[in-house]
Amino acid sequence: MKNLPLFCRILLVIIAVAAAVSGYVWGDPTVIWQKAANVCLECIGVG
């Protein structure tokens, strides 16, 4: 990531935030939080 110019890094962050916000606005926030919790629990090996 250090090789990317600053403009590309900022653009990637903006795209990521826009995707998260649009998913929250157009999707069901409860489902989004449940999926995020499931992913976290699977990563640490609890679930």
C-alpha cells in the first residue's frame, strides 16, 4: 500500500465509506450487523 499515491489511497477510502453507507441506507441495518458479528466470531474461532 505504500507504493500507491496519496490520491489513490484517499479515493479507496472514499469508495469504501460510500459502499458502507449505501449498504446501510438501502439494506437492512440489523442484517448488516448480524453478518458482521458472524464474520468476527468466525475469525476468532468462537462460532
